[in-house]
Amino acid sequence: MLKIVATNKKAHTDYEVIEKLEAGMVLTGPEVKSLREGRINLKDAYCRFKDGELYLVNAHISPYKHSKYVSLDPERPRKLLLHKRELKRLLGKVAEKGFTIVPLKVYFNTKGIAKVEIALAKGRRIYDKREKIAQRDLERRLRREEKYYN
């Protein structure tokens, strides 16, 4: 059973998700303990390629209170672990105009290993967001009316 630590609610609003992938993260001990407490913020996080590696940028993992470890930068880039062919494929997709990689959620898998679900996504325009909200409201209204008449 997965233990979901954090979700990026803003990602589904701002981006159209094309494909989802699971990636491991390179973390230090206190960061893992802080994650277990749920002290991560993915709001403005995104993924970037640097020297052929994929990094999670702007994900804020608060420092662990009880750590004697030298405090690390809470927003430091964290390396994501993927297979080489997945990295190459993603790099090719991101090179296309409009595609980006965003984190959707951070969780611990059944073995207790921290994972991040990333998505290849295409940015939405403001009018697309409004259209989606209007469509959701219409569906909600229709369900309500259907419930009333049944």
C-alpha cells in the first residue's frame, strides 16, 4: 500500500498531463525523515535536465527538527533516478515546444522507498483553464438536476 506524502494540486489545473512516470529520488537521511512527517511542498516544483540527468527543482523539503546533520538548503535540486532510455525519451519530448515535466505526487512505496510521480505535460492557456472549469460546473449542475428528478 502506498503512503502518499504530498500531491501537486496545481499541476492538474495548469497542465494537461500526457504521460506519467515513477522516479526515485536521491535524498539524505534527514530529508527522508522529514518526508515521513509530510513536510514537503510541490507547489512551484518542476523538473529540469542538467548534464543528461533529471533534477527536481523548487521542491521545498523542510529541515528535520531533530537532525544534528548540517542543515541543507530546503530547495536544493534533487536528482531523479530513471532508466537511461526513459531519460533520453523524455529529453526528446521536452525539446519539443510546449512540453515540460512536473511532479504530481511524492509517496513511499510498499518497500518504504520514497518515489515521485512525474508527468510529461503540456501547459494550458488561461482560456483552456476557464473552459475546463465551466465544463466541470456544467457536469456538476447536470448531476444535481438528475439527482433531483430521480
